[in-house]
Amino acid sequence: MTHAFQDRIPDNLCFGCGPGNVDGLQIKSVWSSTGESVCTYQPEPHHAAGPPQFVNGGILATLIDCHAVCTAIAFAYESEGREIGSDPPIWYATASLEVRYLRPTPIEVPVEVRARIVDSDDRKTRLSCTLTSRGNTCVEGEIVAARVPADWRGDN
């Protein structure tokens, strides 16, 4: 069984991807057989936009942002030949996020978020993301995730 990236990243309290945030979205991302990462998420009624049948744009941006940043973290661990969550911990933060809303996203069915690595070096990873519903691309995103130092979290 493949465990989600987020379940192996220790002490993650992020609203979008932190399993430790009981009020958050708690997304789960895994590698697909195509080399992309994938996350399937079922929006809740309280994630509605103005019209109750569509997902709020901020929630959609959060899904893309968090899925991409967790993908960058997983990719960095993999590039170093280490298990996700092993010491020393690897953390990334969003350096830039560009989101393009192409069509309303229905709230009553799951969405699928896919990310692929565009390029990466030891400081930054650039990713491209799509969010689809019912086979239609609803949102596209470009993310730059920046590797942050160990003391970024304030643990030290």
C-alpha cells in the first residue's frame, strides 16, 4: 500500500495538507504510474463559492498549492535517495503561485489534482498542476516551491 506524502511529512499543521490540522482539508497525494503526483479530493458543502454547486476559488488554489508543495518535498527526498520524513527533514514553501480558473468546478463530485515537475535544482522546484472534474480541466496552476532552511519552522 502506498502511503500519502502528507502522512510521512512530520509535524505538518498546514490548512491544506497537514494531517495534524483537524480543521484543514487534509489532502493526500501519491505518485502515479505516469510519474506525476495525483490527489483526489471530495469538496464539502462548506467549500462552496457564491453559488452552492461550485467550489470556492480559494479552496481550489489551496488544493493546487499544497499538492504541488508536497510533491516538491517528496521529489526532493526521492532525489536524495531517502524516505519521506527521514532526518534531516526537508521543507519547501510556496515562492510563487499562478492560478488560472478555466471553468466552474462542481462541488458534488471529487476533483483530481495532478502535478508534474517542470524543473528543479537544490533551491527551487517548478511544477505544473491541473485540477479536473468530470474529465474537464477546471483550473491550471504554475508553482515555484522554494526549499527552506531547517530553522524555517521555528523548531530550533
